[in-house]
Amino acid sequence: MFTALGNFFTAIATLFTAMNRGASALDHCAKWAEHEAADFENRTQLERSARLEQLQIELKTLPRLT
């Protein structure tokens, strides 16, 4: 009886440990995804800024209509 009860509590403890590790793994994945999204945002902002600068340069070279 005591052996069965001990095995039950060991199984419960193992289950909680596994759930904790799974939650930790999900947390690491979420942090990685958040960093990737931040890098993507920074990269696209730089690309948009470069395109705007290029368009302003091209716009200055066009003849003006009067």
C-alpha cells in the first residue's frame, strides 16, 4: 500500500517536473520569436527609410512643372 502511494507521488512529481520543463521550453521559444519579430521590424524600418531617401533623391532630379 505504501509502495503504491509512494509510486503515485513519484509519478505526480515527475509529471509536474515535465510540465515545468515544457513550459520553460515554450517560454524560450516565445522569447526567440519575439526577438526575431523585433529584428524583422528593425530591418523593415531600415529598408523603408532607405527607399524613402532614394525616392527623395529621384524626386529632386525630376524637372519641375510650372
